[in-house]
Amino acid sequence: MALLITDECINCDVCEPECPNDAISMGEEIYIIDPDKCTQCIGHFDTPQCQEVCPVDCIPLDPNHIETDAQLQTKFEALQLLK
């Protein structure tokens, strides 16, 4: 599953630089995660780095983008080819 930033986000700016896939960017009011780029850090780290640094715990799994670990690994590999 991709991750999702909820409206509890306080725009603290710590999550964006932690994302190895550049999936996090500033939206109209809060940060957003591009589900096409989010791999939950699979391929880079053991845990999602944005969740690790978020001080308000506002980055849950996105129920609208359900993916297995194998699918996330495939997405990671495809993103690496684009770099």
C-alpha cells in the first residue's frame, strides 16, 4: 500500500527530504504522497522513513492503494530504471 498524509499534518517539513522516491511534495494546504512513487521505502529501508520522522503520526496506509510487498518491490525496481 502507498502511504497517505492526513489533514492532521502540521507542515513541519521533516517528511519530504526523508522520502527516497521523491513521492512527497507540498500540496495546496498540506504535504501529499504520490501513490505512484510511494513504495513504503521497500527497496531502500526496512520501515517507511516518513512515518519514522513524523512528529504527529499522520501518515497511515492508504486504503485506496492496496499493494503487496512484492508489488511495492516491483514499483521500486521500475522507479530505479527511470532515474
